[in-house]
Amino acid sequence: MAVPEAVATALRLVDEDGLDSLTMRRLAAALDVQVGTLYRHFATKQTLLAAMAEEMLAGCAGPLPDGLTWREQITELAGRLRMALLRHRDGAWVYAGTHSVGPNTLSYTDTLVGVLRETCPSPEAATRTALAIVHFIVGHTLEEQAAQALAETELPAALTLLHAALDPGTYPNLAAAEATLTSTDFVGHFAHGLNLIIKGLAGE
Amino acid sequence: MAVPEAVATALRLVDEDGLDSLTMRRLAAALDVQVGTLYRHFATKQTLLAAMAEEMLAGCAGPLPDGLTWREQITELAGRLRMALLRHRDGAWVYAGTHSVGPNTLSYTDTLVGVLRETCPSPEAATRTALAIVHFIVGHTLEEQAAQALAETELPAALTLLHAALDPGTYPNLAAAEATLTSTDFVGHFAHGLNLIIKGLAGE
DNA sequence: CCTATTAAATGAACATCGTTCATAAAATCG
DNA sequence: CGATTTTATGAACGATGTTCATTTAATAGG
């Protein structure tokens, strides 16, 4: 049983049936192996999930196209991480629940900090900005995929439930926000939030 | 068995032993009740967690002090949400894993959008900005509490592991970032990220 | 080629988990 | 007081992460 194959299979199982359905037993069955065998290669299920998170980030730190402004470089890198998390079902959840120190994760952060050092007044500011960007991406993607998970069957019910709770008398601002809140234009939401951060960076 | 008491007890159990230790059986035992009884009040464990998330946000939308600039109002509201999540062990995780539409959650978002409407050019921009701020807070607090969880025993090991992986040849920027990355000044990190967003808002 | 040593896979088991349900107790109310 | 509804019980079901003694396969040395 090869470790990289096991990780790839685990990601495939998550894509097919969601993260709660990823079970050590099911993974073992998909690999034609007994459950105990997995524990010779992964000390714990958390270790497996960390390896999956690391694998998801493959390619995210690849070379940036020439001639990009630093703003465009940040947008490109942020978009890559978002897409990497979106590429697999519950990907943001897997990523948020682990803390990989593998080469993909490290080189992504290294690249992002490198771009930010061109603009930020100090390495500390660049690092803190990188953290803020990643945290925004994780939070945003977590919610985007939560909406995707609901979309399967229960989104309409959730939306009418929300709409019923939105009394314009008690929540005047939410009434004005409802259209945007319930919108599925996550690309737009993401761009808006990221541009806020980038604009804030310009003042440094 | 009263529902609010059950939610409060569940939060207390999480504070004492962490979220993985919150079990329907353990909660039932703490309430001097059988397991099945819980399912008469909470259709599922997810329902319980949503009620806990809603409870955590109590007071977050309370009236803002007079005389605050909109910048200060945003800082105050964001700080309240962060503190609400930090107040309970694994609070960010509970919050991120649920989607409450209770009054605490709704009025918090309503208040935040309300403040942002003073500054943003449209209700849509205000709503998207509110989303971005909340997503940043969730991502940030998730990592802050992950560090807290590690701090119990395994933080030193994790840090030396990270340090060993940080070859300055392959990750030149991470080498410069290590001090900040491994810092525990989460207050500073949070303020930096939030100020970035607020500064970006000024350009609108 | 055979053997000794190491690595890997097996299969069964353990404690625990979320959830369900028929039954029994308790509370409510006409 | 008796009938009806609400709440609690206790036992069970299937499934989960994890462990471990044992067996099987692979590897290396003479």
C-alpha cells in the first residue's frame, strides 16, 4: 500500500460522498486492504487529513506569470488557494482542521509572503498580512462550501427559514442585505473582500 | 430538562474538556438524564451545536458606546465577535460548523451591516464587507484556538518541527517570517488584519 | 539458494459514538 | 378523578477510531 495513493483515494472518497463519509474502514476497503494496515502508514486519522490538506495545495506555489503587478500577484495567489480548497468537496473544512508543515503548504506561504514584502514596510507586516489573507480565504471558502453542501437538497428550506426570520422591523439592515446575503455570487464576494485588503495595503 | 440549561451545560463541558469530548451521553449524564431524552429537545447533535453557537453570540449586538467613529464601531463589533468565539474552548470551531439563524446571530449581522452602510456606497457593498469581516474573524479565531489547543502540550514540538523544516535556502521569505509566524501575539495579528480591511474601506 | 531479519498486512477485538423506539412515568387539563 | 398529552427511560443497532498479537511477504547476507 503506497501512501500517496492512499491520500489520493481518500480525496476521491471525500469528493464522492463528503467528509463525514470518509472512514478509515471505507478508505481501507477502497484500497483493498484491512483497516489496521492504514495505521502502519498514518498514526491517526488526523495525520491522514493533514496529508490530504498538504496534497490539496500542490501547485499553488507554482511560478507566477511575468509582468504582474503586486496587486495582481496577490489576487492570483489568493485565487489559487481558494480554488485548491474548492476543488475537493469539504476542502476548506479539511484544510481548516489540520496544520500541515509539508512543502506545498510551506512554499505557498513563502511565495505569498515574498510578494507581500515588495509592498509591506517590514517582514512582520508582510507576514501578518499573509496571515490575514489566508484567514479570509479559509473563512470565505468554509462558508462557500457550506452553502454548496446545503444546495444538495436543503438550501430552499434554509432560505425560506431565513426569510421568515427577517422581520424588517427588527432587522432593518438585514432586510436591505438579504439579496446579497442569499446570493450565490461567491466569486463576487471573494473579489470584494480581497480587494478590500489589497486597497488597505496600498496605504502602507 | 430545560433547553437553555442544556445548552449552557454543553458549553461548560466543551470549556472543560474540548469539543471532541462533547458527547450526547456525557451531556445527558451532566444533566442527570438519559441519552434519549436529549433527542426530544434536539433533533440531532448538529442542532445542539447550532444552539450553542447562537448562545455564544449573546450580547454581541448590544448598543455601541456613543461618539465612536465608524472605524471604531467596526473595531468594537469585530472585537466582540472575536471575544465571543474565544470565550469558549473551540468556540470558533463550533461557530464555523453551524449556521444559526437565531436572534443573536441575526442582530449581530444586522448591527454590523448597519454600521457599514454609513461608509459603503451601497447596501450590497456593506453586506459583502460584513461577510468579509466575519470570514476574516472566523479564519483568524480558528487558527488562534488551534494554537491554544496545541499549547497544552505539543506546541514546543510543533515549533521545533516547523523550525527544522524552514530551510532558509528553499524558503527565504519564511525564514524572515518565522518570528512573526510563531508569535503568540494574536491581538496584534487580529488588529493588523482588521485595520487592513478598514483602511481598504476608506477608499470607497 | 537458503536462511535470518525486517517490514507489512491480517483479523479480531475494545470502547465509544449518534440515533431510534417501544415502553413507562409524569404532568396537564377538562 | 380520569383521560390525554408531554416527557423520560432503558435497551438496542450499526458504525466509528484505534490497538495488537499473529501471520504473511519482502529483503538482505553467506
